[in-house]
Amino acid sequence: MSDVVDSDELLRRIQRARDWAEREERHWKARSGTSAHEDDDGARGAEVLSFAYEAVRKALEEIVRPGTHDDDPAAPPPRQGA
């Protein structure tokens, strides 16, 4: 990982990572719904993974498109006087 990359390449890499996280999020959300009938531990694990990939996706999306999550009701309130 000693390659020097320009800002365009860095942005492309972040976008690819964001897209991958989105695919994984969808995969694990679908799996948590189907495995709910089979075993609770598997469904919970799939749900946790879907939340983790969602967090990664949102963080990368915020890097690519700042301010896109300002209307997110789950977002913490902005810090005052920081």
C-alpha cells in the first residue's frame, strides 16, 4: 500500500468501497429476513452485519457527498461551540 495516488483515484477507491458496502448491506438484510425462521442467532448475526455495513456505507457516502445525512433522524445533534 505504498502507491501514491491522486485525488481522483482516491475518490474512485472510496466510491468502490461505498458501493461494495451497499451490496453487502443488502445481502445481509435479505439474509436476516430469510434466516429469521431458521435460527435466532443466525438472524441476529445477519442483522448486526447489515447494520455494520450500513454504517460503513453512510460514512463513505458522507466523504463522497458531504452533508447528505443532515436530515437523518438517527444522526446525533450538531455539537455547539466545538
